[in-house]
Amino acid sequence: MSTYLGTMPVLTCQTTNSSSDTNFTELTTGTSIKTHNNGSFVVLDHQNDLANERQPPTLSTPENKAAEIRGHYESNPPDVAAEMEKWFEAADRYGFLEDDKLFTPDVNQAEKEAERATKWAGMAQHAQLHGEDLHTFIVNSKFIKRVYKGIPDCWRRDAWYFTLTNGLQKANNDDALREQYKVLLSEPSSHERQIDLDIPRTMHGHIMFRQRYGQGQRALFNVLRAFSGFDKEVGYCQGMTNIAAMLLMYCEEERAYTALVHMFLRDGLHDLFVPGFPALMESFFIQERLVERYLTRLYRHLHSIDVTSAAYATRWYITMFTGGVVKYQTLLRIWDVYFLEGFNVFYFVAIALLKTFQYQLLSRNFESCMTLLSSTLTVPDDDKFMKLVKKLHDRYSHRIPALRHEYAKIHKS
């Protein structure tokens, strides 16, 4: 099992949205992206930025502060039952509090999922791996169609892991990953302070992450801290908090960690978060070329008012659409197909979003377009939206390798 080696950068951002209070249009780190209002971006060097941000009033030594932070998460185990009971009655079916309007589920979705859950039970085959009970599926046109229709909540944990690990074939070393997780938790991380600062503003509307130093926040801290030791060059990036939180809503700690590792290895997420953000830069380029070709009128309008993908899509890709880009029920549908198709499907999610809102965008100026694209987008009909994503992906996904090659050729040093 290979791990990444290198220095440990810290990426921080300031934000404002319900799933994470982070503004992902401006990121700072030792090597960072600064996205300007006109859509251009530059790579900057800000080694000392973090030292000037949110310093505690008293700090003896970094080692003492790190020990104090770990102590908050390790001492006095929370009463899980009391923690859940505190907000359970006020939460919606996904665990979000009713006053969090960002995540209002479709009233018919529960009934649809109950019907689909029975169908998924008929497709599932029991399996065991490293003593753990899992499920496998025959990947055929029916399976793919049902994934795009939405995986029932009760099947998401097993279905996500099955598709993420290529039918569990890539999960053969998961027992070693779980042992590695225990070892990494026993080691300190230079990113603990920033992780601790970011956790309270991640998915705060969900009852799992509402309680300070509660069960959910402890699990999130552990997963992110351990992963910063697995990929030392990335270390920790704030966009990762929402991604890890999404996994923890459906998986226990160890499974969330192994899933995050598989996501990085399968989809090259290392390059999405490493200083310089090469995969993010590439994503902007690919999205621009796709919009230019398939939404030509919108492309011309946006460029006429200086709105490019780099101006608004950082949040889309750096959080894998978990940063309040769409409502939660739509996000789940997007992640269902992400685990099936891989990272490339996000390009067609982006195109589908722009197509869905193109008439509103075509009538707006720079400020209005940026306001809309920086907000939480409400998809009118998730089923129609996902059909559009599938249509775009099936027709045009073959172009992505050529666009990557074109980008690499342009930026070849």
C-alpha cells in the first residue's frame, strides 16, 4: 500500500453557506489560488497567511495547543442517545433541522425510496470481506438505470462502496487500511488546529455535527486528522470537511476513512487538493470547453460579462458539490452517480446545472449571474435533472481524455 510523501500544507478559506460556512472562491495556503471577479486566477505564495488568521488569545507552544485540541475530542465520551434526542424531533428525514431551508427534501421522495428499496433488495447479493457483511450487485443496464434514479438511503452505504471499489475488487486491502487508520490516529498532525477550527462550520444544520465535540464532530476530526497523515503532501484542505462529513452520514469512522482513501486513489483527488491545485485548474478548462461547445449562447453571454468557470466553480469542484451548491436531496443523487461513474461525471453535472438555469443567466448582468451561481441552486425536478446528466455523460464523456490532453499540451512546461 503506497502513501503520499511530502510536506503538509494547510488550506483555509472563509465562507457563508449552510452546509459549510466557507467561501471557496478564494483559497489561501503556502501555494494558493486567488480567483478574481473577472474570472481570472493567479497562483500566489502566502506562507504566513495562516499565522495571521484567528489566533487564540493565549498560546504557549504548538505542541501544547495540539494536545489541548486532541483532549477536547478524546475526553468525556458523549452520550449519543441524549445527543440525538436533543434535536431528533426537529430534524427532517435526512437529519437536517427543519429551520435549515437549504435541505428541504421532496415530499414524495420517501415513498419512492420505499418502493425502490424493495427492488434493490432483490438485486443485492450477500458477501463477506474480512469478516464484514457486505452486498454485491450485478452491474448491468438495469443497475445503472436504478443508480441514476436514486439509490435508496438504506442501500447507499453498501452501494456506494461497491461502486467505488469496482465491485469490491479494490477493497481486498481494506483490513490493512483499517489498521493504518488506527496507527495514524495515534500520531499527531500539524493540521489539527485548522481542522478543529473548520469542523464547527461544517454541516452544522445536521444533527450529527451540531454538538460541539459530539460524536459526529469527533468522527470528522479523526477521519481528517488520519487522512492528513496518509497523504502528507495534501495534508488537509478545507474542501475536504464536507466530503468527509458526507461519508460519515452513511459510514462508520473506519469505513469513511477507507472510502476517502479509495476516492483519492481512484479519481486522482490528490491533484485536486495539492498546493497549486492542478486538477482544479484542469476542471475549469474542461468545463469552459464543454460550455463553449454545448451551451454556445450561454458561453458567449457569460464571457461578454467576464464570468468564467474560474469565477464561480471553485466551490463546485473543490467540495465535489457538497459545499451548498445544490440542495441535499439533489446532492445525494449526484453522489450516487459519482461513485458509479467517477469524477468526470461532475463536468456533466456542471453543464446540466448551467443548462437548467441558462435562461435566468442569459438575462442577467455580471453581479446577478455571480449571485445566482454562488448560491444554493434549487433543481426543479431531480429526476429530469439526472436524466439530463446521464444523457450528457453518455454522449460526451468520450471527449474528456482529449480535453485533458489539450490542457496538458497548452500548459506543458
